[in-house]
Amino acid sequence: MANVEFKNAIKRYGNVTVIHGIDLKLDSGDFIVFVGPSGCGKSTLLRMVAGLEELSDGEVHIKDRDVTEVAAVDRGIAMVFQSYALYPHMTVAENMGFGMRMNGVDKNIIDEKVSQAAQTLQLDKLLDRKPKNLSGGQRQRVAIGRAIVRDPDVFLFDEPLSNLDAELRVEMRLQIARLHKQLGATMIYVTHDQVEAMTMADKIVVLRSGQVEQVGSPLELYHQPDNLFVAGFIGSPRMNFLDATLLEGSATGAVIQLPNGTKATIPVDASSGTPNTAISLGIRPEDLDKATGGFSIPMDVDVAERLGGSTYLYGRCGGLDNFVVQRSGLDPTGSGDTVDIAIPEGDCHLFDENGIAFRRLNNNL
């Protein structure tokens, strides 16, 4: 196990800066997920840990050792890529042990480590097969096994499930989570899928445009997002945002008004707010599955999706054209209906004119 630390890490390509002076400490033994939209810098940051991308400035430390100028092979890391990168002419066992053979490791040690890794990944009955005779999920497990046998200080995963179908993604998500608990190793995982981040991570690092927006546990980011970007990125379906006006703010609450004249008091610390300024009110679709309570506003339903265990309503509400409501079970509401949506004050999020969140007083953690 090993901790990882970035110290004022900067990456430039010519005159373009893609990583903007990141300072970040990642604890030993944690499962850390870098998440963010395409082009945010998450894979670049991972490659900087691996030694596949040189820093333009700053430092990277692994296990309290400055590895900024250390070759990738000497950093004590193992990487699993989006592509499986398996040798088609080699068996599963040969693919998993190839790196050790190249380093002159004794054959008996290789066989022992490959056997142990194969049992862990349920590949022990497939060791004599070639990659062409494996499913996508099995090939990805072979790639992970190749990393395990190296006994690295840090595992690095670069969107390893992107090539799998939906069912296999779920299965492999569980496999990797179980593997982390079994090995207790430090793992850094890159994905654009916030569902993967929420279900797998001990700690999530949300990135945007080469900068860290927020770091915390999945529930911390879900219940207490720092800003509009994090609030909209974490959660599926994404949070609804309504325009509002802050009438009065204090340390115990904010009195707001919606464009239709509806007023409400939201339990947030709004002592830093400026009265009569435009703000945003956020409410998650799953928090709207309540028959009564809070204040209500009308919604014109365009589409109703019935999934059996839940129903999603999409339409226009409070000036928002893509408002989403999630309700449990089968809801009778249909396209063209107008319904009153009850919004519970205690589940609301408020963001100031700069998109910074007012701290919620009941964070549900």
C-alpha cells in the first residue's frame, strides 16, 4: 500500500495548460476515483502518476518518495487500460506472467503468483485459453490479473470498463470493488461515469478543465456539493436547477422567491448571501417522490417513463424545460398532464450568483 501526492502539478502542451497546479493527497489503501467530463484532465493526471506523462512543473510522490523524475518501470505501479492489450498468441497464464518473465523472475515464483491471481479473479479454469476464446469480461480480468502479479504499490485503472456492455460493466464493477477489499491496495480509477464513481469509491476527485472542483466521499459530494458543477455532475438523473431570488439570508435559513411568486424558507447557512440577488435552487429528482410537504409548483409533463420499480416524469416546471421527477412504483401520470410537484425545503440546495453552494444545515449524512 502507498499514499500518492500531487504538489502543484502542472501540465502544458505548448502554450495550452491542461492541468492547473493541482495539490492533492490520496491516502494509502483508499479506492480513489477521478471523475469528470471528457477533456477535464483525469487521464492525464493518472498518466502523470504512472510516469507516462511528464510534468511541466510540480512534483508527484508515491509512498512519500518523489518520483517526478523516476522512470515508469521503477515507480511501483501497475496500470490497467481501457483496451485489454493482451498478446493474442499467448495463453491466459502466459499473458499474466509475461512481465515477470521479462524481468527474469524464477518460473516457480511466476507460476505461484499467476495461480494465486487466477483464483482471486476466478480465472483458474481458463489459464490455458487464448484471448480469442474469452469474453470481454474475462479478458479484462486477465488484464487485471497481469497487474496483480506484479504486487504493485499502486493500481491505476484508466476507464477499464468502457468497452464492456451494461451487464458486464456491473459485474466487473463488483469484481474490482471486491478485489480492492481483498487486497487492501491503493487504487486510482479514472471514469467519466459518475455511477461507477459513486458505487466504487472511498474518495472521489471531481475534475473540470484541469482543476479539482471537490474531493470527498461519495455521500459527501451527493449531500454537500461545493458548487453547481459538482451538484449537477454527481447524481443520476442529474439535479434540477430552478432560478430564484434570495430575499433574506441568515445562518439559520434563506428566504427565497421563485419567478411565479412562490416563497419558501430553505434550511441553509445563507449568512454570506446578498439580499435581492439571483440564485439557483437545486432539487434532486429522487427527492420529489413525496405526496405532501414543502411548497409546490406546477409541472407540465411531456414524457413519462415507466420502468416497473420506478417512474420518471420529464417536462416543464418553474421555468426549466427539462425538469425530472423520479417516483417509486407505477405512477399514473401521462404525457400532457399537469401535476403539482411538492418540493421539500429540507432536501433543497441553494447556490449563490457565482454558483457556490450555501452550506446545508440538514445534510443527511
